Amino acid sequence: EVQLVESGGGLIQSGGSLRLSCAASGFSVSTDYMTWVRQAPGKGLEWVSVIYRGGSTFNADSVKGRFTISRDNSRNTLYLQMSSLRAEDTAMYYCASPSRDGLWAFDLWGQGTMVIVSS
Amino acid sequence: DIQMTQSPPALSASVGDRVTITCRASQSIRTSLAWYQQKPGRAPKLLIYMASNLQSGVPSRFSGSGSGTEFTLTISSLQPDDFATFYCQQCEIFPWTFGQGTKVEIK
């Protein structure tokens, strides 16, 4: 079965760091691209970060310089290293991916992991 | 950044109604647009990609159209399972951006 399973969320103080993981099964994280999307409580979806097959990464302005996306192909896992966390980073964090090359949309999603930043 | 503006923000409709949601981009995104459905406490689900392509397994009552800056998601006959929040998303230009969502409620 193809699935993504996030972990690593929790309660963290403002200014702290946290690393989220997204373990993939049934397909490779070295696909076209993989991404993180977040959703603050009661709010809409916000794209956060993407890593392409070749290793290029792009981030939303709101997390630039603070969040780093990476992957470990041997562990088939995607990561999001978050530092200098702020209250406004409080959200459910989803990893998402296309299930096939050339699909410019996210048809695979994890269940999400919740990050709460306390001020 | 490209702003994605959905309308309406919310709507009330009955089972069997035809529902149309609009998404406008602040600049041309060609057909680099996807539509997602999200139910409370769940991850989003892909409905439409590249503006008009129905994702495998999604009922044919869902359809998408548009290009450039104006896009629509249509549900031809609303079903009980369709009550949810719908989001458009552009992947043409970084940063990728989502619309603010349209909540479809039962009338």
C-alpha cells in the first residue's frame, strides 16, 4: 500500500527547533518532488516547502531561512527541520507528493502531524 | 506572489443541486491549477489536476475548467458526501499558493 506517515510534531516553545519526518511506503521519496503543506487551526492550506528529485528546494517566504526540507533516500523519508519557531507556525503539517512523474498536483497525503508553538 | 481568490467563501446547497466554485489567479498560471476537497480532521483529497483533468477514482460529477486567470470547479449534482471545504492551488510559479477555501454546507 502506498502511504505517507508523518511524525515528530508536538508542543515546543517559541524560538525552539523541531524536526518533522514523513516516512513513505510503497513508493520512493526520490520521486519528481515532495512537499510540505500546513494548516493553522481553523484556517486554510498553506504551502511550505518542496524538494525536487535533483535536490533543489524552494520555501515559502514565511519560513525562508528557518525551515529546511531534506530527504534520506536510504530511509525513504522526507524531513522538515524547523528552527526559530514562532506562534504563527502552529499548525497541522502534512507531507504530500504526486504518485507518478509528471503529475503537478498532490494526490498522496499523510495524516498530518500537529505542531504547537507556545509563546 | 500569485494570489488565488475563491468565490464564494461559503455556500449552502441541497442534495442534487449544481454547484460552481470560482478561483481567480492574480496573474496567468496557464492550466497549472489543482482542486482539492477537505473534510474536517482529514487530509485534503485531490479532485482535479491541470485545471480540467479528473483524478482517478473521483466521481464524474466533479469537473474543472479554465485557463489563464479564471477557473471553475463544478459539481453537477451535489451528493451528501460532497459537503466539505474545497481549495484551488496553483503550481505555476513559486511560491505555490492555495485559495482561501470554499465551504459547501447543507441547506
